[in-house]
Amino acid sequence: MELSMRKFIILFSLALLLLTACGGEEPAEATAVPPEPTLAQPAINTAVPATNTPLPAPIIEETSEPTATDAPPTAVPPSPTPTETPIPENPVSSITLVPVVSGLVQPLYLTHAFDDRLFIVEQAGTIRILQNGELLPTPFLNIMDPVGSNGNEQGLLGLAFHPNYQENGYFFVDYTDVNGRTNIARYRVSDDPNVADPDSGQILLTIPQPFENHNGGMIAFGPDGYLYIGMGDGGSQGDPNGNGQNTGTLLGSILRLDVDSADGSYTIPSDNPFINDANARPEVWAYGVRNPWRFSFDRLTNDLFIADVGQDTYEEVDWLPAGTAAGQNLGWNYMEANHCYRAGCNPADFVPAIFEYDHTQGCSISGGYIYRGEQFLSLYGNYFAADFCLGTIWGVFQNPDGNWQSTVVHPGLIGITSFGEDVNGELYVVVRTGEILQIRP
């Protein structure tokens, strides 16, 4: 009886940690900060100088017109070369999770820097390195001073290494500051490959947040060499400011930036969909998302998978195949997954979800990756996603007829914040209580 009660308390406490990520359980009101202005003339921040001082806290410059670039950034990763004999792809029915490391402090994400090291993001503002099975004692980066992590969905949230990192040493982070604003910043590694230079930080973009939840946080370089940024709708419940359907704000959207400027600023890719729309932000690449906590590109096909945290009833994964036209509307707040959230909506107007589950099966989705590794070919072609609150892991698979199916492949690992992918395409599960586990058959 005592043991059962203790388990109940632990499970109940973990489920409350990110309760605001679940729309149906969010408070009706949250502490507000000044909202982002609606811009009459879109502009970008092109005036961030190089600095050797600690991070400043600028806001988005509103005084200059966006600069388009006609050429893609340098060092675009080469397109995958298909094998002569395709690897068979079949849906999996179960997986196992093998512990890799423990003892981390609220880990939120895992990625690689094009070598065998694993870089693990901790919410309070540190990045740790796992090398040769050992967690290095000195953090790769410690920016706990500028990072604000008082809210459950705040903190150091994302990490992406430049495609040409091995030559230029640049990497990018997404974090909320002590004022609750989202910051996209560039850093550089020091002469020690396991330690970044904390004074090299340059803020590319600062985005005010009206509430402390729905900050998004995922950043990743696409196959085109541009930086993609997931921004939530600004928080509270039901998107009260209508940001999801407003391309005039950076909130509720996937942004796409060219970050190859030598001075640490960014420019707008010339094929971004709203670059010539005076009422829209030119950074917006897709819109209509509530809280795209995690998204990923398929390293084989370049398809984009976006896991969007739901409101009252449904969690979802959206799919944009390579070659899909930019400017897609993913539906929020007209739609919640494949269901009307607002009366009178027309589902045909929006990108449909390829996977959804309702809140009898969980409360907040943590999206993952399609397996493209070489170690466990029986997993090949399966996309994995999990629920944070109940810990269920699903395998999502596209059948030859184009339809998608889903299967519960692992039950009950509460507190899954993210998945991660190493340089070889092997996949990992990141657990908020401090563990990293590898996905195996």
C-alpha cells in the first residue's frame, strides 16, 4: 500500500511539471508581458554588431526593410544519395529503450555536431556533452544568467549546429530570457572543441511573448541550409490574440532565416512566401500552429514532420513532404488536429494531420524523428512520437498506398520531453527526470 501510494505521488508530480503544455489544463489567465506589435511594414534585425561582451537584450528592429538574398546560403548539405537496393520499410509493433546516461538536470533535447558526441540541452541554461559513454563534467555552454526558466515551458529550449560547423564553429540556441522573451542567438566554439566561448553570443532575433507558455523552442537547419524556428501562438488558452492565423506576427508560425551573414545578423530567403506581403512578416514560412514543440526533417527524403501540442482534445503531427509549397496553413486555431476547433471551419482549407490522439491517451505531444540509422534496420522508415504526461510512444508509418498508420510501441515512460538523433541516425529518448535512452527493437 505504501509503495503504491509513493508511485502515485511520483506520477502525479511529474504530470504536473508541464501541465501548461496541455491545453485543457492550462490556467484561464497567465501573467502577461507586452504583446508583440502588429507591423505595418515588416522588418528584420540587421543591426546586431559582433561583440565580445555578454549577451545584450535587444528587441526586433522595426526601422529597416527586409533584405532578400537571391542565393542560398553556403555549405548546403548534399542531397542524400539513394542506395541501389532500398532498405525494406515495415511498421514496427514494439521497441525497447536502453539506458545511455542519467544524472542530467531537466534535459529537454539532444543533437549532434556532425561527430560521435551527443549534445544535451538542460532547461536552466546549460549544454552537456556525452562522449564515449561519459558525461563530461564541464558544460559545453553555460548561459544560465541570461536564461529565464521560471515557467514550465521556459528556459534553454533548442540547439542547432550550423551545417558548416566543422569549419566555422557556429551554433545557434533558442531560449527565453529573464523577461520571458524568445531569443535566437549565435555562439562559437572555443579553441577547446568541448567548450564554447560564452562571450561570443550574438542575438539575431528577440520576440516578445504575451504569456509564459507556448514558446515553441525547436530550431533546426533544413536541407536547404536555412534555419527553421518553431514559434508557439503566444500562450494562454485558445489563442486569444489570434496569432495562429495572423502572418503579421512571428508567433504561431514556423520561421525560416538565412543566418550566414558574417556579422551575426540574418536575411530573408528570397523564396519565403510572404516576402512581398506588406501585412505579413517575411520570416514566416508556414503558419497556423499552436505550440510546435518539436519538429524534424527526414534525413533521407527531406520531408518535414511537425508535432503540435493541442488545446482541449487532440494532439497532432503534421507532414510537409519535400517540395511542398511554402506558406502552408496548418489550421490552428480553426482546427485542432483534424477537428474543427471553431464553428464553421472548413477542414479542406488546411493541411491535415497525419497522426492524432485524444486526451484520453495523454495531454502533450513530444515529436521525434523517422529512423534512418544503420544499426537496427527493422526500425527503418518509422516515425516516433510520445506523450509527455502518460509516456506512451507511438510508431507512425506510411503505407505503400500513402495512408498513415500508428501503433503503440512502448507504454508508460512518463516525462518524455524530446527525441534526439545522433550523427548516424540512431534515435534517443530524452526524459525530464534526467535520463537518455536509446531506441532499439
